[in-house]
Amino acid sequence: MPLLQTILRNASVHRFAVFFLILIALILLPPYFQGSVTLDSIWLGLLSATLLWSIYAVADSRSAYLLTGLILLPTLISTWIGRLDDASIELHYLDNITNIAYFGLVSGYLAVFIFRSRKVTSEVLFAAMCLYISLAVLWGAIYTNIALYFEASYLFYGMTPQQAGIQPDQLFSYMMYYSFVTLSTLGYGDIIPVHRVAQNWAAVEAMIGQFYIAIVVARLVAMYTITQTTDTEG
């Protein structure tokens, strides 16, 4: 038990570092779980744990815990129900709406934490990386709902989702990848928005990716420079 207490204490001190590592795991692990019901359930459990940990990581007051908790409950329910084989399109759509609301709120709390900080620490840096990933997840859910609502709004390898054999419950993983590619302005071209709504949301995310570097990263560099100058003069 002392070892467990030590691990939990260290995790609480480095909550954003833990949050970042879990988010990275959620990005890398899902492709290995495709086709296995057991492993898919394990991944859903990990996703649920991530959602729960995100509350602890970003909430800094009772009202924040209450607000994130109220949004988390429908998010968890829709996430698990949405994985059922007979889940309807409407249920997948609702699942993405709850994800949009939840990760939008998490992104907001992360941004507040970063801009309220007066010194660049490892936790502030991890919070900045978590914010970047949360924005990508948020837009991934937006893209998924666009793909579900507007028929053939995206082309996958030159084909519609139906032609490419992509099922509704698989769309989110594809759109997550597309979101990161768009946010970082890589633009591989394997997934292409062809509907005007999809194109406009992609343009907004690409701009946010540039603003992130210009605003968030620039602020971190400025805070670090001021801290170093103050320490040197002191």
C-alpha cells in the first residue's frame, strides 16, 4: 500500500503529465484493438478512465467539478452505448455532441490554467500539450458529425465512407487522424473535405493550429524569458 500511495501522490502532483500520457495512449492504442470485442472493451475502459482523470486534472473548484461532472455523465453513457452493434446513426451523432461539449469544456479549463500561470513549469508545458490534443479530439468529433449528417462530405482515398467500407462507429478514429493532420497543417490528402461545411470547419481548425503557435507557444516563451531574466537579476 505505501507504494500505491506514493504512485497516487506523484500522479496528483503531475496531473497534467499523467493526462498527457493517457491521451497519447488513447491515440496510439485503438488501431490495435480493432476486431476484438475484449480488447475494444478494455479500450473503452481506458477512455472512461481518461475522461474521469481529465476532471481531476483541469477542475480547480467545486463549481468546476460539478459542471464537468454533469457533462461527463452523458458523455460516458453515450460512449458505451454508441459501441453497440445495433447503435443508430442518431446515437452516434449524440455521442459526438457530448464529446464536443466535454472536450470543449476541458480545452477551456486548460487554456485558463495556462494563461493564469505566471511561471513556466513542467506542468504548464504538459497542460499546453494536453490543450493541443484536446482541440484535435474536439474537432475530430465535429468532423465525425459532419460526415454523419452530410452524405459524402468527405472522400477517403477518393471514395465515400460507404465505398471505402467505413462503418459509422469507425468514423471517429478516421476523423481523429484527419483532425491532427489538419491542426498541424500537414495535409496528406488521403482524406479530403468536399462539402462546404466540412471545408470551412477544416479551415477554422487550420487557423487555430497557427494561432496556437502564435499565441500559446509565444506566451510560454515570453513567460520563460521573463522568469529567467528575473532570476538572473535577483
